[in-house]
Amino acid sequence: MQEFLQNGYAGTSMDKVASTAGVSKPTVYNYFKDKEGLFRSLIQYVAQSRCQQVMGDGNLEGRPEVVIRRLVTNAIESELHDLDYQNFVRLVAGESGRFPQLAQAFVEYLTKPAADQLTAYLKSCPDLDLPDPEATARVILGATVFFIMTQCVMHGEHIMPMEPKRLVDSLVDLVMRSQAA
């Protein structure tokens, strides 16, 4: 991870990865077919650990206002303080034009599972009476990602300051309004 964060995807060599890891280059190639395979594995590892931090065991149960509040708060809190993760997102986004398959891996391993889990949960809440639980899940995730991107990844916390609690309260309120209607 540190080699990629320090040198970017294109600037990282398998020689340097092997040296930093204290293993031979053939050892690295025994585990990973090539640099793309190594990076995809890194994305998968980061995605699994991030999903675990945010979603917990993946078993979303409870009242929607509690579950949504917990998920969004966990996502924001874990990412506000994880500089390596912020830098990793910058790296994937920055390299996405030249290496779209890496950005797609990020979406495949991180974004899609989170959206699928949240969609399934919202579908399991008939009292919410949401016309489109998948779109609602994407709105929740989109607002959360936008907050993290503007506040942390793009260093906008002083340009567009907002307390995380305001975002969380507003998202919960928006979703719960459908129940009250």
C-alpha cells in the first residue's frame, strides 16, 4: 500500500514492492500474476476492511432511523481519520483515467456490495414505503461519499464546513419522511 501511495500506480514497480516487503520478486509473482493483480488484491483487501468497519457483520437489522444513522456515522467517522484510506481514494480516482479497470475494481469490491446491502435492508423495511429502495440507497451512499470527498479527500473542510451530524440527521430525516407521509 505504501509503495502505491508514495509512487502512484504507474510509478510503482514490482521490484520496489518486493524490496519493501523484504521478499524476492519471484515470491511476489508467485502470489500475484502482475502489478494489476497485486493492486486489485489491495483494493479487495481495503474494500473488505472498510465494509467491515462501516457495515459491521453485514447483517443490517433494526429500525431504519437507527441503522441509517449508524451506517453513515460509521462511514464518516472511519474515513475522517484514516489518511491512508483518503490517499488511496485519491490514488484510485487519479489513476482512473489511465487505468479504468482499477477504478472499476474499486466500484466492484467496495461500492457495489455496500449499495447492495443497503438496498436489501431498505427493501426489508416495508413501513418506509419507499418507491425505489435502490435509488434511496444510492442517495444515502452518494451523500455520504460526497461529504467525505469534499471534506477530506479534496481538503474542502474549511471551504464548505459542515458538521457530520448535520448530514446524518438530514439523511435520516429524508428517509423517515417517506414513512410519515
